Amino acid sequence: MLVPAIVILLGTRQMSRAFFLAIGLFVVFLGVQTLGVQRFVLKTRDPAPPGNVAIGESQPGPNKVLEPPPWAPWSLMATGAIVSLYAVTLPTVRK
């Protein structure tokens, strides 16, 4: 009964290594993207008022503008690098 619990635990450790590496790389890439972009403009769509437009259509709404602060790209890249290094330094499981 103890052996299946150990096998499940060891499989989870290997999966957590891949999970942390994926999250770390995603955050690094998000930081690099934020470094190259000054602002993000998101288009929003509001539902059309009843009776004005055909069914299923929507009117363009106001755009939402996100301007990342100057420290955001560097902190995202640093956090992603630390998480990726943590994932690399996790001990490997050998069967």
C-alpha cells in the first residue's frame, strides 16, 4: 500500500518540474514582450441596444489602454528567470 503512494509522489515531482519550467519561461517571455511594447490597446465590444442593430451584432465600445510601468518588464523577466532556475535545480527522479 505504501509503494503506490511513492510512485504517485515521484510522478508528481517530475511533473512539477515541467510545470515550474513552463511557468518561468512564460513569465520571462511576457517580460520581454512588455519590454518591447509601450502600451496595449484592447478593443471591447458592448452589446448593441435592442432595436438599433440586427440580432447578434455588437457595437464597438471604448478601447481599454494598458500602459505597463517602467519596472514591470524587468521584474517579470527576473521572476521568470528565478522560477526557471528553481525548476532546473529540482532533483531529477530516476527509475
